Amino acid sequence: MNSMDDLIQIEWPDYNKNRIGQLIICEGGICGKKEKGAFPNPIEKMKEILLAEGLKKYFKITFSPCLGICLPHNVMLAITPKELIWLGMIRDAKPYDELMDWIRSSVKEGKMLPLPASLEKHRFDRFASVK
Ligand code: FES
């Protein structure tokens, strides 16, 4: 059995490949499903933008069958080098456009910029009830 010292001495290679951030979009259960009362996630459009504008090399979008907190609908988790940003309660296309603008601007700057003020209302504290 390894001691804690053995585990701490692992040298991790840089797996990141120049990406400045990641967005995990829930596409399962009641998230982003019109038939479940949610606004349909514009996943294909977002992928097309990443590819067409060369953003994919610097920002990753992945998908999850569930992020574990389903009721806000359209749940997403933005991962930046500084923070985890939980987003939800999205009911129309505008916040998705604003997300893509945020990603675009961040890639242009070479680092994740602060979440735009317009998206703050969609931000929630995932673990607020256990603090
Ligand atoms: S179905 Fe989206 S968070 Fe669970």
C-alpha cells in the first residue's frame, strides 16, 4: 500500500493542451429537453461556433447525462483555472449567445474573463445548503 508521501510525489504531465476553460452542459433528464419544460439546449449551434471560429483548441465544451442538481433546468458548469461556475434557469437563447460571447472574448484575451454581469442571474451556489 502506498503512503501519502508516495501519492504526493506523482508528477503529472500537462494534459491541458492550451485550453483556458471548459463548459460541461447537462443534456440529460430534464435539462435542455423541451418535452420536460426546459428550453432546448442549442448544443449543435455552440459546437459549430467553436469549430468555425477556431475556439475549440482553447476552450472545451463537453456534455453530461446529469450534473446532479436537475430542477433549475438547463444546468451547466463552467470550469476556469480560478473557479467553478454553476449556471441554470435558462429559459431562452440569449444567455447561450452571451456564453459564447464570453468564451470568444476570453479566448481572444488568452485567459478566462470574469463571468459577464448579464449571466450572473443564472449563477447559483451548488452547495449553498450545506455551508
Ligand atoms: S438532468 Fe441536468 S442536472 Fe440532472
